[in-house]
Amino acid sequence: MAIITMGERGTWASLEGKAYRINPPSIRAVNPVGSGDAFLAGLGAAIYDGTDLYEALTQATAIASSNALHARAGEISPKHIEQ
């Protein structure tokens, strides 16, 4: 698996000959520090739970975006993730 995160420009991922492109929501970031870490944690949790890769990438992107909406790194909101 190869994953390239590009912040507001989205994510590219490749696994077993399939390529995925995930576009993040358009947001006004307050503090993007820690968003990559939030992405990786969300991706790992989703894969551990058995979520298919596309949905796992989508969830990870939502978690990273939620992190960027908060002043403190590592803060996320279930409401933002669901939106």
C-alpha cells in the first residue's frame, strides 16, 4: 500500500493495482498541525475494524479535516467527521 497525503489537495492511495483519490471537504482550517497524524490514526483504526480501503481513506480524511478545524492539535469532533 502506498498513500500520499497532500493536505487540502487530497490523498492518493494505491493497493493491489487499484488507485484511489480522496478529495477533502472545503474548510477554513484553524490549525492543520497534527492532521497527518489524525489521518494515520483514523486510517489505522478503520482498517483494524475491517473497513474497506476506500471507506477507510474517506474516514481518515474526515478525521484529519476535523482536526484542522480546531485550535489544538489532536482535537476532533464526531459532528464534523459525520458531515
